[in-house]
Amino acid sequence: MPWWLKNNIRMIQNNIRDVDALIDIDKHIQWIKSLHANVLQIGCGGITSFYPTQQKEFQWLNPYMKGDFIGNVVEKAHANGIRVIVRFDFSKTHESFYVNHYDWYSRALDGSPIRYHDTVATCINGEYQQKLSLKAIEEVIRKYPVDGIFFNMFGYVTQDYSGNYIGICQCENCKKRFAEMYGETLPTKEDPADPVFQKYCEFKKATVYDILEKIRDLARSVNPEIAVSNYISHGVDIVRNESNSAVDRPLPFWIYNSTDNVGIIEGSYEDKVSSNVAINAVDLPYRFMGVSDYLNRIRLYGNMAMGGSLDWCIIGNFEDYPDYENFQGVREIFAFHEKYEEYYGHFDPKTKIMLVSSGERRTWNAEYRGVFRMLKEEHILFTIVENGVLASKICEFDNYDFILLPGVAQVEKCVAEAFKTTTASIIASRYSLSEDSELLMELFGTQLEECVTDVRGTYLKPEPRTDFLDFHERKWVYLDKPYYKMKLNGSQGLLPMVEKARFGPPERCFGHRDTDQSLAAYKNGNIYLPWEIGSLYYHHGYDEFKRIYLDLMRKVKPIPRAFETDAPEMVEMFFAKIDASTYMLQIINMTGYNGITYFAPIPLNFQVRFTQIQPKSVEELTLQKIKPAVYTDRLMVSTSNRELYKSFLIKI
């Protein structure tokens, strides 16, 4: 088994600066060991070469380096039992190369190069990334016994480092390759409705996959034990993602970021591992201050609890980093994982609910996040699967009670056919499958008509009352964001709409009328919601949307639960099988999170009763030892002041 598939990675990433070539490597390795890490990811080549490259015609040698920085790092790390993944960034070169190699570089919409300080952005279709980057990689992996290679800023970039929009690359290489593949002129606008832009999206995917396959094949030819890592899942072994912050990022803050990032890889791929890096920095411009200690710990615990690697990043080196506040938390979590690594990284959740994520991982969908959050708060277990890999999961569809499609516009034809015959109930919302009218009619007995955007002031009724038993006092629920009118054919209409009335002074606010328009269609165990129930919950948080969604699930069949608990909603819970006789229950106490700040979690006392297994013993894992847990017919869980995480081994 390749080393990475053991999935016991505890990685520290140092995004080193040119001046860090002068650091004391022995001290650096001692820092890594003190944090209980077993993998170091560190800068190597691309923008700056941190080793004495022989290919100076396209690599800028670090002017601060004396000797062989990477050679010394690899030698001393390996001597201390630490693996090394070297980091490349071929998205830019030093500006000195631009004078003689115009064709290596990206072009903005006006044809100008994309400069940033003393660097110029390169294009994935230019010679530098297509050929010379492979020469640089080969030079490194033949010269040094590295354990892995990682690529930053890979693919097509439409913003510069400050977030300024630069648009679709207009270089001659892109124009020529796109014309050869599609017979079209390269688009200049990102318009999803434009057929040419749709082809451009296919073009980007195909060309990125092509170079990733070349990199993987090169690495395998030199050493099959070299892991390839990138943010894109195709052709790699370790799939990277980030839990990060940004001062201008719109709220709400996605507290489940780590769980989400790891879960989608664990649920979608069997031959890859997830390495979701917890970025210590507040933001890119503020790399030298860390986020809250509690947030940093939540991110790392989320990685571990969901079955992924531990991965943490700072800029520069340890000696002159100005913020050590999060170091102790990292040290404790890494030490805990080191002590119990035999139990982590190979979970088998066996959930009965599949939550499908639409599109690329690095774009987010508020509908998906809203449904995700509903399930998490209700302690309902689920498996995340990328839409792009659903075809490989068709044989598993009948293992699920529910397949949830939050904002999944279309699926492959074979998946659509499988949906028609699966025993799983499909609940689709936010215009899911809207591009396949035949499938909508067969699954849900509905036809989408006009999209209504003038919505504000509209309500829905949680009716019939027999399906929405907990709406005794609140008879209307507001509707916001666009929705589609539906024509029902062979399905039951639910959630009748109340037409909006005049808006103005209270004296004039009357005249609402009931309509015959339904905002949910039910047919043969499947439910369709032509509105953004998840988005509304994600953005606004009104419990009524969650209650409606769960009531609709219960209308179809009982919601599967591996356990029952009275734990608060902001206790994130994980339950999975480890082997034939062992399960693990984990909790992350996020009760200190209030939406924008991260206070100490409050002490808790709650119960967990397992519904599908009969435990013979339950033990708690602590940093000091394994100790018996309080268990009779149910597990009694108590957390002390400031305690974020607990983990229990359950023997059956």
C-alpha cells in the first residue's frame, strides 16, 4: 500500500519566503517534531528555486540561498522520520524571463501580461507550464528522494493576487488550442448561458486533466511512492482543500468547512485521501496573525473526525513567526492523533442518506450548505458525493434511504436512468434537474413553468396539516428568492402558496389570497421543491425551513438515525465503523460559536442511545490514556469547561 493510503498524515506546511532559505534547518525539524507532525510540505520550485537548479534558463535561483536548501531539508527530515512533500508554483515566473519568452504568459482581456510585483503570470497552455514545468519536476524527483509533490495556483486563474478580475486568458496558445479542439473563437466573457463559454468550461477541464495526468505519469515513472497532490481531484493521490478566512468574505461564516471539505472526498473517492489544510492566517494580506484558537481547533478536529489528514499551514518559518497563540492547540491535536492513529483515517460511516454536491468543490452552493446545516444540527448522519462521480456510485443508490439533490441542475444520463429505478427517495430543491423535463415528470410528476422573481411578500402554508404536525401556531412561512411555478401531473401538491398583497403602511397591508399553486410536489416517495429552501436556511436561519424539510423527509419514510441524543444543535457528531467489532463516536462542541466570533464552548451533559448496535463496552480516548466511559443502556457524555472534542471507542 502506498504510504499516503495509510491516511495517518499529520502535515505542517511552511509557505516559505525567499529569505527563509537562510533558516537553521535543524531547528526547523525540531519544531516539526515538537508539533508531532510526520509530514513537512515546503516550497521548492516554480516562482523561486530553493535548490541549485541546472535549468536556470527558466528557473529563478533564490538569491538568499547558500548551498542546497531542499537537499538539506529532505536529508534531515528523513533522518528524523518525517516525510517531505515539495511545493511548486508554476503560475508565475520572475519578470526577467518575460523579455525573451512572451509566449509563456497569460494575457488579460486587453492583451496585456498580468504582472504582480516582480512576477508575471504564466498560462497553462504555454510552453513553460506544458513542458518546462515537467523538466523542473523531473529534476527534483530524480535528484531528491521526496515523498510527494504539490502544485499551488494550478489551472486557469481569472484574478490576480489582490483579487482583481483579469478575465479569461487571451494568449495565443489558448486561442489556438481552443480553436483546434472546438473550432470556436475563444470567449471573452464568462457567460454560463453562452454555448461557446460552456465549451470553454469543458476545455479548461480537459486541458487541466491532461497536464495532471502527465505529471502523475512522470512521478510514477521515477518512483511509484511519490504522492501527487493538488486541489483538483483528477490524477492525484492526495486531494488538497483549504479551511481559510478572508476579511471581506460575505457572511454567514461556514463553520462546517473542514467537515465539508473532507467529507466530499471521503464520500466520492476510494483511491484518494483528503488533506484539508487549516490556514492559520486571518487572510492573505494578514498572513502573520492567526485566526481564533477555537476556530483553528474546530478546523483540525473536523479534519480528523471526518476521516481526513491533519494539515496546518503558516507562512515563513517558526523562529520569526509573530503569533504562537494557535501552536499549543495544533500540538495537542497532533499528539492525540499520533497516539491513536490506528483508529483514524479509515472510517466506514454506512449512512443511509446521500447528499449530492453540485459542481466543482471550490465553488459553493448556498442550497447545499443549508441542507448540510439542517442535517448536522439534527445529528442526522449523511455521506457527501460529488455530482461528477455519481455515475460510479449507481450500484450503491439502493443502499440509501434518501438521495438529496440541493441545487443540482443536471446529472449524467446514466444517473438519470438510475434515479428512475432506485429504491432511495429523491428530494430535490432549488431548481435541481431543471434541465431535464422528462426526468422531472417521471420522478416528481411535475413540469416547471415560469420562474417568478417578484417574490417578496409571498408566503406558503405548511399544509396538509397531517404532514406538518409541529406547525400548530405558525400557519404562514415567508417565501423569498426566485421560485418556479409548477404544473402537476400525477403528483400530490404540498405547501400551497399565499399570494402577496399590497405593501406599505400597516393600514394598507391586506388582501392576501390563497392560490392553487403548490411549492412542493410528491410522487412515489420523491419530493420536488421548486424554491430555495436550503439557501433561505443558510442565509437567514429561520427554523421553519428546517422543520418543513424534515417533515417532508418524514412524509416519505422514517429518517434513519444511528443514535438518538439530546445534545445541543451546535454539537457536531460523527459515528462510523472502524472494523467488524469497533465503532467510533466523536463530538465537536461548537457551542461557543455565535456566527462571527469563537468563544470557549460551554460545559455539556447529554445522552446518546445507539439504535443500530448493542455495545459491549464504551471507552473514551484522552490524550493521557483510554478510560472507561459512563454507559448503561446509553452513553452519558460530559464536557468540561473549554473542552471542544471527545472521542469514544465502542465495542460490539
